[in-house]
Amino acid sequence: MRWKIALVAVILAVGLYLILSHGLTGDEPELTAGKMPEEILAETKKKGAALDSFKYCSTVTAGEQLTVNLRGTASPAKKEELLEFSWESSQGYGESAAYIKDQRIFVYHPLKNLWFRPEEEPGLKQLVGILGNQLRLLNPYRSLERINLEKARVTNTGTEVIDEREVTVIEVFPGAKANEWFEGVLLPQLIGAKVADVKQIYWIGNKDLYIYKYILRAKIKIFGLQLLDFQVRSTLRDFNKAKITIPNELRKKLLAAG
């Protein structure tokens, strides 16, 4: 009987050794450990460009004058994105959708229940140009692409937990020269405004280098008088699991366009 107990003990010891030595405990290594915040952002940017897919939700506010809500499914690797967005301001309310594939953009016209290329519908060309700029502001990965890590001031402010996942929080101060770029991608209702005090904050997973949360804060001065708090808040999920579902009307349009 003793030899059986001894044999079981040996088997358990060997099994435990194999589990620990091959990292099968599920305790994945921290990819952010011991790295400077600039390194973490650079690796996050590189990994983001190869992502198969992810979903994100962004909300934009400019004081009490403007609110924009956006839901998107993006595939950086395939250069494809499907968006639904709505806006509300003192000038009214509206909603639409857009599909982007490589350099082609299709925009949904809610009144006509049809999808159009920019050149097919009067007024859409300007909207598409604005939309292209907005994605650089609202999509956290596109926003990250614009950061010049050699000139920006980057700070690691510590760790937090999001949905039981430990993340590193990194603040980016892109500097005064970046203000001009932000002024060029503001929403149409804010064209002509001056931007100051831009700060971007990224919540990056310690074990996968995915962006799980993103906030952009800035001050906006309209007509040199009114100072507004401008903010973009984004959450991201379903990395490499999200699927872009093409609406039927859009599918017909894509087939017709070739």
C-alpha cells in the first residue's frame, strides 16, 4: 500500500513540475512589465495594426452644446470598418451609418433607406471628408497612430482593473503643435474653434496589450469667447472575435460596385 501512495506522490510532483515549467497555470506573462510607457504604446500601436477585429463605442461631448454617439466594428488588418452614429445639438438631431473598406466609403441615407458612394449623392462628399477625419479622433487605435512618441510627453500613472483585467494607465500630452491637428478633425459644428490642453489616456491590458478604454480631454474656445470642455470616451471589446455584418442593402450596393 505504501508503494502506491509513494507512486501517487511522485506522479503529482511530476505533474506539478510540468504545469509550472510550461506555464499551463493560466498565469500569462505581463507584457507591460519593466517597460517604459513609450515602449508600451509603441508595441500597442504595432499590435493594433494587425488586429483582425474589435468593437468599440465612443461618446463625444462639447459642453452641453453637442453630443455624438458612435458604435463601430473595425478590422485594422482588413482595413474595414462599419459604423453607426448619431448626434444631437442645439441645431437638431440626426443619425446615419458608414462602411469603409480600403479607400472606399459608403454612407447610409436614413431618409432614403439607401447606401451611397460620395459622388452619387449631393452633400455626401463633404460628409465623407469630415467622417474620415473623425475616425482619427473617435477610433482609439487611429488616434494612437497619430501620436509622435518622440515629441509627446508620456506618463505611466499606474494600474487599474477593468472587468477583472489588470490594465496599465498611460497619459499622453501631445503638445502645442498637435493642437492644430485636433482643430482640423473637430466635428463640423465646431469648425473654427481653437483647441488647447489636449490630454489622451489609454487603459492597456497588461497581458495582451489591447486598449480597453480611451479618453481624450481638451479645452475648446469658440469664436474666441466661450470655453468648452471637449471629451471623447471610448470602450473596446471582442478583440479578434467581432464580426462585421453587412446590411442587405449595402451588400447589394457592394456587389453592384464590384
